[in-house]
Amino acid sequence: MRCSKAFHPTFRDDPSDAEAPSHKLLLRAGFMRQLMAGVYTLLPLGYRVAQKITEIVREEMNELGAQELRLPTLHPRDLWERSGRWDSMGLEMFRFEDRRGSDVGLGMTAEEVFAHLASELRSYKQLPQIWYQIHTKYRDEARPKSGLLRVREFTMKDSYSLDIDEAGLDHSFDMHFKAYRKIFKRIGFEPVAVEASSGSMGGNESIEFMLKSDAGEDWIASCEGCGYAANVEKATSDLPSEADEAGPDAPEKFPTPGVRTIEDLEKFEGGAPGSRQIKTLVYKVDGKTVLLLLRGDDSLSEQKLVDTVEGEEIRPAAADEIQEALGAQPGSLGGVGVSDHFIIADEALRGRTNMTTGANEDDFHLRGVSVERDIDIKAWLDLREVKDGEACVQCGKALAVFKTIEVGHIFKLGTRYSEAMGASVLDQNGKARPIIMGSYGIGIERALAAVVESSHDENGIIWPVNVAPFEVVITVVKPKDVECMEAGERLYDALKGAGIDVLIDDRDERPGVKFNDADLIGFPYRVTVGPKGIAAGVVEMVVRRDGETSEVKVEHAAETITEAVLANRR
């Protein structure tokens, strides 16, 4: 490819509306352009990277013995209603009515369709199977942001394992886990594998692959001591026991005018620190009022609530619903004396005494509360988010909590979708058994952006060889100099003949512009061909990652560059 004929538009400055490094650099370097919120065109450079990532994913899936399919993007409402997800997916699913009046959804994932297809299987002898596709998905994100990290249209590799029993699922899950490790290493980064919530996918176990990045939206807790790692939606920690005073024989009511928050009560004379307060949150679970109690300095992990409490609709109660249920507004709420609503307490409150909480009367609180004596708690659950520095539940060392990008997610689905779609086979005894499924996803464009997030500097992107749009750029300093241009052409042809993905920058531009573009775009190797070098019989080779520069004899240049590239292919 020649730069003079290529469409590689670059910007000198960062776009004003871009925040994440990958968003800025992919726009500046000419890899993509935004069409509308959350929808991007991949330009030639970006598409080349996406194709290389796709091929790595395909190679590793095929290595598992997986079979590639291509499923429709248009999904009938009936299929999603059978799984119960037509309504639960909410506004994230694009939906429309066709000319016949039938409801259609644009596929955001494909469990229903794969399970429907699996209903054609008849015998356990046809199992196990692994099917996959690499196809476009659609999600109507409420807040698309950060370029390719959160979009409304994207390419996903989604694969599905079909097994006769749990042991088979465990094996398929483990194979995918190892394959994902290889995929990400070949792409150019090594994420942390963490325990995660399965969310709307269902199933009893899932693992996310998370890449540490300030541009991420997910928080994980990780222990360097033993390797424990989990999404904060799932993570737990080992809290030290609190030495509380016994307190009075009964709660004591006291006025707290203007106190509306945990922080207000901490500062109020006669108040209490957050660790000695009981925070009361009011939720609606399928229309019923539920009180959630946490320590005042803790935060609720709503996903833990969703994962552990059965209910089709779980949401925070509105202000008028809270007033009607408890007779007070937030800031003065508590569980003492409440008998007509279900109360759930976080485990961190178990055994606590002499605590302070709202009195269910505006501007009044109760002190001296013994949690288990004074509150009719119906259930104890782990509801809190872990915090940085808390003790690891496995080894006791300090946890680190940090932001990450989710680059892959694997699920043990069990029989949720196969039962809904009637996908069963006859076992060895001739008995019908639902197929046990696993689901495994990688977003192609998100992986592309994640590489940039993890591999860039102040000058631009630093692509790993495996996924670089071109492995080598030959920068001809003076293309109008016949000897210089001919030397560049000979090297270009030799590298192409050796199977190297090479670009020749033959533009009539200043050398500084070409060098800056090469660094911005991030080619792993830049080879400079200039009149002075040719006169001396050498070309200059620069390694983008570390800036290492060396002079290479012209007669050995193709061989030397080829060896360097092949040594870094994975």
C-alpha cells in the first residue's frame, strides 16, 4: 500500500469531545469517524486492525473445534418472550414493527437463537458442540461514550457450548477460559480474570476479563497476595469485628433538625461516625416495599441485591412511596419498630450494638440501637461494595480497587435457554434431558480500543505487531529523489515478498510530518530511506515501542527487518 493513494486522514489536535485516550487517538490517527452517537465508521486503518483481531479470535476458536455460523440480526419477539427477556432487556433492545405488524428486535446477543437452533439435536451422541459467530450486535445504550468502548453498534464473537451434563460444561468453560487467555495475549494485553455477576444472562457462574484503565466503567477488587479478583458487584472482603458498647436497654430518640445525610449526622453534635450509623434504603421488589440496612459508611451494590433477591422488577422507591411506607423522608429513616415491611440487613451489621439510625420521623434519630434486638430483620445478605484497602477474604492482605474495561465475559448458562426453547436430547437411558449451555463473548471493536488504552504514549498509538494496521512503514524522505525512491521501492517489494505487511510513505510531505504521522498511527517499525543514508549504504530502523534506533545495511535491510517482525508475531 502507498500512502499517496491511501485514505489515512490525521488530525494534529485532540477532538474536543473525546476523553478516553483510545477515543482521542483513534480519531486523530484516522482509524474511525463518528456517524452519530455511539455509531462509528471504521476507516481503512481501523478496519485492518479489526480484521486482524477477528482472525486471531477465529483461529483460537477453530483450535477448540468450534464451528462458525452466521445467525440473523433480526429476531422475532416470540423467541425472546419464551426466554423472558423481551421485557427484561428494557430500552437497551432496539425494537420495531414490520409491515405485517409483527414485533422484531435487533439482536444484542444470541442465546435464544442458538438455543432454538440446538433444538434440532436429538441424541447425547451429538454432544458436545461448540458453535460461534462473529457478527454485528445492537444495543441502544443510554449514554454511549468513550469512542468504541461504549457504542450502540458493534461486532462480537459470541460462542456457545452445548453439553449433556455439568462436567461437560465445566470442560467447555475451562477450554474457553484458556482460549481467551491466548487471544488477549496475542492481541497485545493480559487482562485480569474476575468473578462477576451474570446479570440478565442468567446462569450460576461467570468470569469477566478486565483490563485496568481509567477509561473503564467497571470497578474490580484484586489481591496481589493470592490472586483473588472479583467485580465489585460480586466481591467480598474480610471486615474486622467491631467492639461496640452495649448501649442503653432501649433506643433513645433525639432531635436532629436539618440532618439529611450520613455526613450531616457525623458532624451533628451528639451524632455518630458513619461506621456507627445504620443506613436505610427503601426499594420496591415486584411492588412490595423492602428496607435495606447497611452500615452508614458503606455503599449498596445494587447488582448483589438483584442477584440474590428474587424479583422481576427491583428499583429504588420514589419519594412519595417512601413517605407513604414509613412516614418520613430519606435522612430520617430506620428499621426500628417496622413490622409491616420486609427488612434485609447487610452482614456487616450482624451483632452490632449501640448504633444510630433514623426514627421514621423527619428531623429525629434513634441512638443506642441494638440491630438484632430492636429491628425485625427477615434476611441477612452481603449487599455492600468492598473498598480499597480492605482485607482479602482469602488471604487477609489488602485489596486494591480500581477501574477496568471489560474485554470479555464467559458464562455458565445451565439450562435456562434450552428449557425455554425445547432444546433437549435423549441420554444413554433414552430419557430426554435439556442441553446444558455456556455462552462466551468478545467485542472486536472494544478489544481494538483496549489495545490503544493499554499501549500508547504522548506521541500516539503503539500497536503490537500482531494487530498493527501495517507492521512496517517505509518513510521515503525525498520521494522526488530518484535514487532514494528506487531504494525505497526495492525494499518495499522485498518486504512484501517476504510476507511482511508493509506501507510505503511516498507522499511529497516534510519529513517531520511523515515521522509524526508514523508515531501517531503507531506502526511497530519505521524504516527511513533518505539521500544521506543511501549514500552511506544504510537505512534507519526505529522501533516504535521503545524508540530504539539502528542503522541497517541496505543489502541486508529486508532480511533484518523481516527477522525483527517475525520475532514479534504471536
